[in-house]
Amino acid sequence: MIYFFILIFHILIVMLVYVLTGLGYLKIDEPMFILVGLIPLWGVICAFLITFLINRGKTGVKNEDLESLKGNIQGSSELPIQAAESDNIVPLEDALIMNEASVRRSVMMDVLMSDAHGYMPVINQARMNDDVEVVHYATTAMVELSKEYDLKLQEYSAEYAQNPGREGLLDEYTDFLEQYISSGMIQGQLLEIQRSTYEQMLIEKVTKNPNIDDYERLVKSFFASGQLTRADAALSAMEARWPDDERNWPLRFRYYVESGAGDKAKEMIRSKKRSGEYISRSMRQIMDFWEPESGEAPA
């Protein structure tokens, strides 16, 4: 019988707490009210204790403060979003020279699973690593990438043969060939074939719409393939169209160096210094290497 009266008394207390909370005399939230209902006596004591602490300002942060803070928070679209950090914080280049084989292999697998296209030069380098497993991963990646590039190359070649006038196709084809050549995936005769195609595309571009960027790419490609006569011709056309562009100087200097005209290269340096014209940092580095201030020739 006594338990029945205790239960009735507890229910009355819970109802009283509920009414006082509704009237604002007690400062308890819903989870705390559940504790009041489930824990006789001690739940009510905790409710009154929490109210006392809130009224005295001892809880650290009041409910009304939280509401005010919530109202002042910027919208989610205005908040800066921290970029997700990769679990692999070791650059692939560094991992390849580390003694920890497990780290090298882990980083290599991460690269293969994420964006192997962005690491082609390093993956190509990884094929020469002394770790057999790393070499296997790198070789597998290069084979797969090579298949993708070959397939894309066939698509561009076929489309260009069927519809050479499509807007933007010449630019896309040329950019793709440049990326393919610089990837390091092709060597020997295949590289020569693709470079020749790349040069033909650039010649067509500068013929239809002369652009100094394309002229510069063409001259550099002729240098890379050892065609100095054609490089000189393309560079001369570039100099004639854009005589004041500073990109002419390093290309002409390179031509003199590679063609064995060292005296002309040195005269270019001395003439540039005497002119009093602005000398860019890259140009200054070339001058300092080939003709130091001390007058000593580079080793």
C-alpha cells in the first residue's frame, strides 16, 4: 500500500515540476524532465539544482546565450570549409626515396586509386625504383594509362580525319598531343611520330590564326626533335610578328647555343646588358650562368 502512495506522490511532484517549467520558474529541458519522471526524488533535486545554478550564472553558458549565439552564426554557405586532408601526407616523390617499403607501397596504391593522371612523370620514375612491388604498381599504372591515351588518340585522329573543321577540335587535338608527348609514356619511333603530328597541328594553327603561344610551342618542339633549321625559321617568323616580346630572347639564345654559335650568344648577353632595358629574372639567370659577373665561363 505504501508503494502506491509513493507512486501517487511522485506523479504529483512530476506534474508540479512540469507546471513550474511551463511557467518559467524551473529551467530544465526535455531530457532533464525525463530524468525527473524516471528517477524519484533525485530527479527533482537535480531539476531544482540546475535551476539554481542557471539563476546564479554558474553553468558557463545560459540557454538564452546559446540562442543568441545560434542567431549570430553565419549561414553554412558563408562558412569557410576546410579541405579534406588525405590520409597519405607523404608526397609520392619523397616516398620513392624512403627506406620504408610499406610507405612507398601504400603511397603508390593511394595514387593509383585516386588520380594517376596527375602523377605520370613520377609514376614513370617509379618504374626505376629498387622496390620490385613499387615497380610492378608503376608499370601496371603506366600500361593502363597508355591504353587510355592510345584510345583517346585514335578517337581524335579519326574525328580529325572525318571532320577537321569542327570548332575547337584542332585546339583539343593539339593540347592532347602535347600532354601525351610530355607524359614520358612513349619513347623512340612512336615519340617521333607523335611529335611530328603535334608539329603539323601547330603549323596548321599558326597558319590559320597566328598566335605567339603556338609559335613558342612550335619552336620548342623543333628544338626537342633536333630540327634546328626549322626552329630558326619558326623563331624568325615569331620575331618578325612580335619583335618586342621577351619570349624571343631566350629562344634565340638557345638557338645560338645549340647551333654552336657561342660568340653570338655571348654578344646577345652583352648587348642586352648595354641596352638598359628591363631584364626579367629568368633572363637574368641565363645571363649569370653563361657570363658571370666575374667574367669566368661556366664550368
